[in-house]
Amino acid sequence: MIQHMRLVFQADNLSVSEGAFLMACCQHADARGYVSEPLQLLADEAHMLLPAAQDTEQQLIQRGLLLSAVRTDPANGQLSDLRRVDLSLLADIQRTYIDYGPTDAESFAPGVSW
């Protein structure tokens, strides 16, 4: 969800790999942060090899930003793990707002109301 992705963009103290993996998770998350996509898909979308995604996932779990549970189907075996992005904790680590000044569009068109 876009709202979840915005939290990742505004988060403080995330490594590049943590941010990329969380962005991939948030793209598929429901309103409560649940993600059921396979790890390989999340790795691909985060532009990571699977071992790097596994390491990053473990880092996020250790930080409390991500929860993961193994799911199984009695008939077919293992399903993709269920993950949950801790949206509350992600919201709590937002960096302080910085006003970077006017954008280029604003400087080229002074007085124009966008």
C-alpha cells in the first residue's frame, strides 16, 4: 500500500537493503501490514539475490520491524511464509521533517498556484 511505502521513505536509520526489502513488502501489504508473497518475489522486487533478502529479512525481524511465520497446507505442504510489517514501529522511527526549500517548478513559475 502506498501509505505503508511512504512510512519506509520517511523512516530513519534504515540501511539501503532494509529499505528496499520493506518497500517490496509494503507494495503487497494489506491495510494491517500482512504480506503473503513468496520471499523470491520480494527479493526480486528489492533487486536482491535470495541470500541477501534472507539476511535482510532476519535483520528486520531482529529490529522488530518485521514478523514472519511459516505457513503449511496439510494437503500440499509449505506455503509462502506470512509476514507482517510492524507499521506502528515504522511510524515511530520517522526522521525529523526537513524543509528543503522550493522545488525547481516553484522557482520557474513564481506566483503560480499549483
